[in-house]
Amino acid sequence: MKDNVCILIPTLNEGKTIRDLVARFKALGYEDVLVIDGNSSDDTVSEAKAAGARVISQDGKGKGTAVQQAFGLIDRDITVMIDGDGTYLPEEVEKLIEPIAAGKADHVMGNRFANYEKGAFTGLNLFGNKVLNKLFNIDYKVCLEDILTGYRAFDNKAIKRMDLNQSGFGIEVELTVESIKKDLRMLEVPISYRARAAGAPTKLNPLEDGFKIGYTIYKLGKTYNPMLYLSIVGAIFVAAGIAVGTYVTWDWFKGINHLPLTILTALLTITGVQIFIFGYLSDMIVQVQRETLRELRKR
């Protein structure tokens, strides 16, 4: 089985950890280790080659770009994607591979929150991850623990079906979204998560990249669940109409008339209701399209 597995490691300046990571996979019997490097300025490439990895320099920038390029090169039955920073354990790779090899899943995600060591997350990172996971679950009507994990496994069918466009750290969100949209069987398994090695600082900016990931969830989600977003907008208009209407009614009892505000109340309320109806119709269209695509994939 190991002969049909490709270990994919996207890297950027991971010279302090990549050699050990590749060597450990090799020691476990995984010979096809593909390092796709984002033009590192340190010794990542030489260290990876010294450990026996196949190294390819990516075109363009960003982790998402690297993953897209690598997916176009891999022809193994199973692909395991892992970050090159040494925070994940190669020895746990079987946890991700086994469900796919047994035909139970197409995409397996390692849940870091099941067993993370002290210092693996900063307080801000942990809070941000929890918030983004909660928003994602509400948006996509699923129950996933760790949508941003960097340790995943895919079968060949999953890789071929995915239509990826994200160039940066939003790629993890997009991989999860595409799996949901394409009706791929997804499974989460508990894994360990370690703090980064000394002298190997993270390239993730908690605030900037957190907002980018949040926007990616919103951007991808509004076409998957339009009812949610349009309902929120509609509710805002209706609430504004009720607020203005309450003020107009209160003054009306005092003998004061506000004709312009009365018109505004009607416009806000009617607009909110119309947006809600439009969201309902949009959701029906999306559902029909989803069912049609599902039937086409079965043929």
C-alpha cells in the first residue's frame, strides 16, 4: 500500500525541520515524498534533497498555489499533505491513510484539537481557530472540529474532482469546501500537534491571515448557502424598519405625524421581506443545481 502513497509537503523556508520530516517518512517506508518549495531563501531545498525527497520549485507564490500545482503532478492512489514545519507527526500518518485504504473516506482530516501540546497554539490562534470553525459549521451545515488542519489525506478521486483557486492559506478552507460541494466522504481523525521548533518562526499572521481565511469562508459560502446571508441582510432591513416604525408610532400617539419616516418604515420593511424571499428562491435554485450535479456524477 505504501507504494501507492505520495507524501506531499509544501514548504517555504523550512530548512530547520524538513530534513528530519522527510527522513522519518522514509524510515516508515514511504518512498514517494514530494516537496514543492515556494522558492525558499534558506537551505530547505538542499536539506530535503539530502533526505531523499523529490523537490519541485513551485510557480508563483502561496501555499494554495503550491497545492494546486502539486495536485496536477501526483498520480498515486492516496496523497497525504502535511506542513513542513515539524508540528505534525509522520508516525501518525496511518491514522489518515487507513480510512481511505479501507474505502470509508475520500478525504481525511487530522484534528489538531484532539491532542495539542502546550505552546502549539497562542491564545489568539486558538480563539481564532475556534471562531472560524464555528462560522464554517454554521455556513455549511456540518460539524467539523478543525477545518484549518494542515495534515490531510486524499484519494485520487478527491484530487481530480477539486476545483481549487485559493493561492494562500485559504487553501485549507477551499479543500474542505470542495469536498462538501462534491459530496466527497469526509472523516476527521484525532492527531497530535506540536509547537514549532526553536528558530522556525511561523509565517502565519494571526490577524491578517485570520481575516483572509474568514473572508474566504464568506466568499465561498455565499454561493453554497445564499439563504443564510440574504436572511441576515433582510433581517437587518426589517429590524431597521421596526425601529423607525416604533419611533413613528410612539410620536403618533402624541399627535405628531412623520410622513417621510412612515414611508421610510414601509420601504425598509418591504425591502427586507423581498430580500428574504429572494434568498429563499436562491436557495431553491442552488439545491436544484446541487441535486442535478449529484445525479450527473453518479452516471
